[in-house]
Amino acid sequence: MEEADLLALVTTKMPYGKYKGTLLCDLPERYLAWYKQKGFPAGKLGMQLGAMYEIKLNGLEGLLYKLKKMQ
């Protein structure tokens, strides 16, 4: 994953659903786990949600918070 991909996770907002308008990095882990079970949407958003799920699952949110503070 490249820096631009990580930066997108702290600047992109969820476009629809219960968490519409929430930054992808701020989505709750339970919501990402639900999407994992249901199946992530196709395309870029699905890849971003999948990456965010893996980051949260592995406790790597600290990497994103540093980027978020820089924005």
C-alpha cells in the first residue's frame, strides 16, 4: 500500500449508508467486519474498505492518525 492510498483513507468519506459522510478511517470496526462478511463493494471503495478492515484488525490505526493530523 502506497502513501497516497493511506492518505485517501483519511480524506475519503463514506458515500452512502448508515455512516454516510464519515471518514473511512473513522468507520467502526464492527461495520467493516459486517462488510467483510457481506462482501465489500466492487471498485475503489471496496478496496479502501478492505484495507481499512485489515488496518483495524491488525491494530495499525496509529499510522493513519498521524496522517489525519497532518491534514
